[in-house]
Amino acid sequence: MTGIKIISTGSCLPRRVVTNDDMAALVETSDQWITQRTGIRRRRFAAPEEDTVSLALGAARAALESGGVPPEKIGAVLVATFTPSTLVPNTACLLQQQLGLPQDVTALDLNSACSGFLYGLRVARGLLCQEPDRYVLVVGSEVLSRVVDFTDRGTCVLFGDGAGAAVVAAAPEAPFVWTAGARGDAQALRCAGITGSGGPLSPVVQMDGREVFRFAVDTVPRAIRRVTEEAGISGSQVDWYLCHQANARIIAHVAKTLAQPEEKFFMNLSEYGNTSAASIPIALDEMNRGGLLRRGQKLVLAGFGGGLTWGAALMEW
Ligand code: UT7
């Protein structure tokens, strides 16, 4: 079984910045509450002309360009999202067309909510085992501002829009240790899809925040421990931990449970809020462009979210 390496990254954020004070004009909340309870200060919301496809396209183009990757080298495109603009065609097919990817590409959307990018990496690895001489483009893209209830202060202040992308290659010598799970739960975090009534779709995110918090601080450290143990390394040998960017308090809990310094846990949620499947690839791109990542460093990615789903991956940069 081959390992994988991320050879380039890209991201695309809407230009519109929405501050905590802006949110306080909509619901009964405050900058102080949001900052203290979550670490979020701002988020980006898509303009009417932006959507999951345009953000995914921006992130994917940036990843291809920064890696000097010609479109014909892409053998599969995977888009993790639970806010697609259309169910059919899927977002990945629209990227095939708009990026000029070859027609013999595998084009797949996948929905594992906030764990989607991590699940995507695993699928990419499987595809690369079969076709190691081409690359897989893995994208996370969301417009959560279109599915939040702007009367529910418990959810609407948390989420933001954006997209991140990574070009992934087979790397036989590189480690890739992965764990994941799913525990079906339609109460803790939910967003409706096509309903039995056949009426118009109006999906809205509903969440039991405390329950998801408890789930995250229980599951994520265990998943991380599992991949480091399987890789035969200690937590301190990991150079960077990159957790799904949902809440700074969750990340602080994870660091404490693992007895690792918080400085090793990259965070950019203060700027973008929780962008679900896009949060890890956006953060990876920021780390990459900011010069924080050096080849050979050990990186643990960890996600959790609706489903409920979770996953962690240990890989080498
Ligand atoms: O991608 C995965 C998706 N989700 C998550 O990761 C979310 C995980 N959960 C969380 O991050 C936290 O549970 C929240 C940030 C959602 C909530 O923080 P909390 O510390 O767990 O607050 P809480 O739900 O226990 O609520 C405490 C109080 C309540 O008031 P009472 O009942 O004590 O009077 C809430 O009504 O805070 C109130 N509250 C707010 N107050 C001001 C809830 N939301 C807000 C708000 N502004 N935006």
C-alpha cells in the first residue's frame, strides 16, 4: 500500500468579512461571548454571485497553479461538501469542465460534513493505489451562510464560507496512517436534504452544541492517539497538529488531553469561523503559504462533525 503526499495547496475565501459585531446586529449575542466561547472573531460570507462551485474552483486553480500541475495530470477530483449548489451535476463534474480536466477523470462529491476533507484524503489514497502516476485533487468547499438559521444564536455565529484544495500524489515511502469512524446520530447535528413531502428544499443547520462539544473532545484525542501509536511515534514527535477549526476551546482540550503544547495546534478559526469540510484545507494552505511546513515534517490532521463522523490522519509533509 502506498503512502500519499500533498504536493500543493490552494484556498479561496469570499471577500465579504462579517464581524462578531455584525452578528450582534442580527441576534442577541456579543463579540465578547463569541470570542470567549469559541475564539471566532470574524467569518466570510459568500456574495450572491459566489457559491460552492466558484469557491471550489478558486481553491482548485490556486492549488494547481502553485504546484505547477497541468490539468491532464489529474486522475480524480473529489469535492467534500454538504452545501452543493446542485446535486446533479455534482460539484466535481463542474470542476472537471471548468478546470479543463481530462474526461477520463473520476469526479466525485462526498459528504461527511466537517470530516469530509479527511475522508477525501482516504479515498484519494485508495485511488492512488490503483493509479499512482496521476494525481488526485481533493477540495473542501462550503457556503454554510446559506444553510444557517439567522435567528438561532447558538449556530449562526459559528459558521463561515470558503474552500480549500490539495493536490495529492502517491508517495510509496511516505507514511499515511488513518483512522475514522461514524456514529449515526440525527439529533446532535442535522441539515435536511430532500424531504418526503417533495416540497421545496430549505435546509437549515440544527445543532446541540454541547453534545457536539462533548463528542469532539472525547473522539478527537482518541483518534489522534490511535494514528500516532499505529505509526510508532510519540505525540511529541509530531511537528504540527491540524484539527478541524470549530472552536478554540475544543482544540485546547485536545492539546491538554494529549499533553502537547497548544502552539503545535495551528488555528485560524478567529478569521474564518467553522467552514466545515473546507476548514482543514484552508488552514493547510495558510500554513503552507506562511512557510510553516517543511518537507519531512510529521503532520496530524483530525476532523469531527455531523454524522456524527470523525477521522485522523498522520502524514509527512
Ligand atoms: O463542525 C462541528 C460543528 N459544531 C461544533 O463544533 C460545535 C461544538 N460546540 C461548541 O462549540 C459550543 O457548545 C458552542 C459554542 C456551540 C456553545 O458554547 P457553550 O459554552 O457550550 O454554550 P452553551 O450551549 O452551554 O450555552 C451557554 C449559554 C446559554 O444560555 P443559558 O441557557 O445559560 O442562559 C445559551 O443560550 O450561552 C447562550 N448562548 C449564547 N449567548 C450569547 C448560546 N449561543 C449564544 C450566543 N451569544 N451566540
